[in-house]
Amino acid sequence: MRFCPVCANTLLLRQEEVLLFYCQTCPYIHRVSGTLIDRRTLERKEVDDVLGGAKAWENVDSIAEACPKCENPRAYYRQVQTRSADEPMTVFYKCTNYDCQHQWRER
């Protein structure tokens, strides 16, 4: 993808006698004279843990909810507003069994 040096809009390709980049907004035209290859490796951004990570589970209550993985009868739970304010909160669970620690959300 190329951008116009005059107005910064996206340049389009047009085939006439030769291949041309042209701008739809201004009269800029650039003649393509060779092979067009431009590779760039993008750096990946670090993913933020939007649910708070491990610290979010430090001071939570437990409830009688069976773990779907190990069938442990209790689970920690948290409620998080993941949608708009007029939607109900989403409940996240984490198994109290130290060996399991399975996490799931209410369906």
C-alpha cells in the first residue's frame, strides 16, 4: 500500500501504456518503473490482560459451583462488566482445587 506524498491518501493502481500509481484526491501520478516488493516485519504488541491477570483472583469469594473439568464442588467467582452497561455482568469462575485451577465463564 502506498500513500500520496501530497495529500496522504491511498494511491491506486492504473494500467495504461505503463503501470501508474495515482491519487483520487489530487493530481499526483507516479510511474511504476520496476518490480514492486516491499516487505516489512511488524512488531507484535504485548497483549494486555483485560481481566486483571492472576492478581484479580487474590481476594475473591467462592460459591457452590461444580468445576466442569474435575467436578470439584466449589469455585471462586468474579463478576466483570464486559459488555455495555445495560447488559448483565459476566461471571467468571476458577476451580478451588489447587491441582486443577480450571477457569470458565457463565454461559
